Amino acid sequence: MSETWIGIALASAGALTTMAGAALYVLPGPGIPLLTVGIACPVTGVAILGSDATLR
């Protein structure tokens, strides 16, 4: 699996996790840890995509 696909997968999973964390934050539930992980995943995915863009 290439770095590009890992970055895309992390960004996609992070977007879904962020939405789930935001929903749990609004509704009664433990939303802060899920929201934190959800925000970190897309940032990491975009960083991986950005670092790979210079090598093309």
C-alpha cells in the first residue's frame, strides 16, 4: 500500500470519526476523546499526502 493511499484512508476515516465525535459531544456521551482522535487523523492524512506530493 502506497503512502498516498494511507493518507487518503487516514483522512477519510478521520472525517467520519470527527463527525461521530461531534455527534457524541452534542448528545450525552464521551465525545471529547473521539473528537480529538477524529481531528488528528485527517491532519495526519493530509500531512502524508503533502509530503508525498513533492516526490511525484
